[in-house]
Amino acid sequence: MSDFASKVKWNLLPYTNGEGLDLGCGDARPHDWFRGVDIKAGSTQKGPNLILDASKADKFFAAESQDFIFSSYLLQELDDWPAVLAAWWKILKPDGYLIVFLPAQEEKAGEGEQPSLKASSPKKMVDAMAPLKPWQLVEAKLNGDQFFHVYRKCDRPTDLAVPDHDKICAVMKLGAHGDAMWASSVLPHLKEQGYYVIVYTQETGESVLRHDPHIDRLIKFESRVPMAELGELFAWLEKRYKNSRILVECVEGTLLPSPTKIQYMFPKVLRHKLMNFNYLDVHHMQARVPMEPRQKFYPSDEEKAWANEMRAGLAPYVVVLVPNGSSCSKYWPYANMLAHRLLEREDVSVVVLGDQRGCAFDEHPRLKVVGETWNIRQAFTFAQLANAVVGEETGLLNCVAFERDVRKVVLLSHSTVENLPRDWPNTASLHGEVPCYPCHRLHYDLGQCHQSPVTKAAECQTAISVSMVMREVLPALGEVEEHKPIPFPLRVVSA
């Protein structure tokens, strides 16, 4: 059986987030998260998950239950396209995508061993979809004897205009929230070079970059793409776009090796020599843009209004604590003690954000333990209104890195000042004076991380005292009249 779907495997990424179906999949489901449906069983792992008549999908799946529906080389074998498409459309969620990949062929009678061909064309597809309006034709490509159509179930106008291919720059960035912040630094430079900027990222990156004004098109794709297939994805990106910037493993895997990398076991002196480079510098070099950092988080007007409201109910000074990061080495064991010290002042509120692993805070009327109950954009937006942000090497510190009015006290674990906060204004960088620092390693467990038997935290974090942090926070807690926090300016929309 021919694997036609593999030709559009990566073209599907923008439209196949969530749960959806591959109808008439044969033995060629392009991605493992697609639920394959076919009338007969397959012979490989890429075969169907369900043996059903794909042309009558509405008999087996609930109305508006699917985020996407994909079908490759099936419709041309069927007679009543409008009826089949109506059945598929019925089970598609609002704003969901119907994607078809089909041959472009004329009707032809069979000759000898050659089977007959039924007509299949872009016009026939559009005509069959006409009774199902409203919809938006998002993508329509004809490539020789094949065509690729994407319909979105919504009431938005169709606009198939595409920018000049030579002026498109496609950026690929995976990773956590901090990784997305690093990518934000190169985007203004690409816009200034005249590019139409497309960013491919996953859920974490999309949540951070959603309102970045330097992105013309933000494509979120499933994090379920296997690591083993990323090389294939990168090759596709470079082939599809004349200008591409793959910013994957600029830091993790290169300057911060994981335990599966041989560099992880290099002697500490050699790791430091090879890996003590600034994280943003590497992104800028890979993106081929000037070395000027432009890292910034962009909240929406609604998010700014929400943050202003939250901030207005607190004391004149606000300190945000971020006691945990994404790995076991990023845990500072004295957050509760610091909160006690700060709250001795009646003009200070303390807001604790992020993972609360290993933390216990005493109740206090001016202590707000938010943890992860705010979404990441709310946390990032609010942090920009703090007088000081104290915490680990995390996305929350990166989101305010270049905000001059926010005092940053960053508790370094596996990175050096050169690696991370070298260029951050109004920043104090602290680290424990222990033999293993800086390790330049990603720690997924404490097997290679030196743990304090007293605090159960990494020794490099245990060695950062409350007094050390307090001394660096104090510059942000001056006279109220001189250091009153400034709310976000809200855009006034005229009537």
C-alpha cells in the first residue's frame, strides 16, 4: 500500500493539535497521536486503531468531538463526496481543521490491468464543501498531480495570500518557558532585517510568545513528536524555507548536557572551558543577528489590566519569590525564612510563584502563595510589576531579565553569570561557594548532584544564605514616594 501521507507529514503540524482522526489511513498514519480508521486491518504499527467505515464516521464518533480530521487518498475512491464530507464535518469541533491530501486526476475508464480513475480535483473538493459553509480555506496547494487543502470550521474570511518566499524566515524553538524567552531576543532583529517571521514551537513556547509583536505567524505543534524524528523535522524545515533558524539545543544539550551526553561526564574544568558561554549569544549567533539582547515578554492589554488589579490590592512593595525551578538542583530551601524577614516590614507583600516542591510557608496576611494556580502568562505579567523577583534560573526570572525597574536576585545553580545574567540590568547573581559549582549540567535526579544532608537541597543552593539574599533585595525596597511601582499603561480605545 502506498504511503502518500508521508509526503505531507510535517505540513500537518499546524493543524493537528489535540485529538483527531486519520480516516482511511491504511498502513500510513503519519503521526502516532492520530487515531487511524480504516475498513480493514493493517499490517504495521502505523495501521488503523479502529476498523470502521471511514465514510460514515458520524455513526461512530460524537458530534463536535474531534480537534482535527485528516484523510489522504480516500475520497477519490468514493462517489458521494458531499455526503461523506458532511459526515466528517459533523464530528469536527468548532475551529477544528479538516485536512485532505488527494490526487488531481480526471475520470478515466480502466484499460487492461489499469483500474478506472474517478475524478478528483481542487474544484470538486471546494464544490463538495460549499453546502457546509461557513468555513475558512486556510491552505490550498496544487503540486503537479496532487493537491492539499485545509478547511477550518469557523466563520472567518479566506485569505490565501502568501508573503514573498525569499522574505520568510522560519524559526524553530522547542523547550521550556525560559527557552522561549531566549528566542524572543532574536525576533526583533529578524523583523528589522525585513523578514516575515514564522515561529514553530510547542505548547510551552506558544504560551510565552503568543502576543510577541515580532512574530507574523506562530505555529504550535504537538509535543508528542518523538525526539527520534526531530532530525527529520529540521531537515523538512530547511528544505521548505529558504531562510530558517533552528534554535534547538542552543543551550540544553550543548552548554548544559543531559546525563545521556558524553560531555556530561567530562571533567569539571573541561566542561567550564567548553560551556561557559552566554546563552543569548549562542542564540544570536545561530540566528545570524546582531549580538544586542532584545529579550522581552509581551502581555496583552487584558493581562496588563488583570495584573494592575492584582497589584493594587497589595502593599506598596512587592517581592516575588520563585523558590523552585524545573530540575531537582533548582530548589532554594530558605524561602519561608526569607518571607519572614521581608514581612517584618509592614510595607512589603510577598507573592510566591511557581512549583512549591519542598516548600512550606507560614500564613501571613501579606503573604500570597500562588504556586501554579495562575497560568504562566499571568505569572509572567504580574512579575513585571514586582519591585523585586528572587529565584532560581527559571522562565519567571527570564521574563523580567531586561526589565530595568525590576530588581532581580538570581540564585545560580548549574549556570554562571557569563552563561545567564551577564547583561541583565539591576541584577544581583548569587551562588554557593561549593566545589561542584558551576557544574554546567542538567540534573534530572540527585545521582550526580551534591545534596546537603541537612536541607535535602543541592549544596550550591544550601550555601546561599537568607542574609545574602536579603542584602541584595533591599535596594528595591526604598522610600515609597521615590519607588512607587508604575502600573502598565493601558491603551485607550476611542469610541
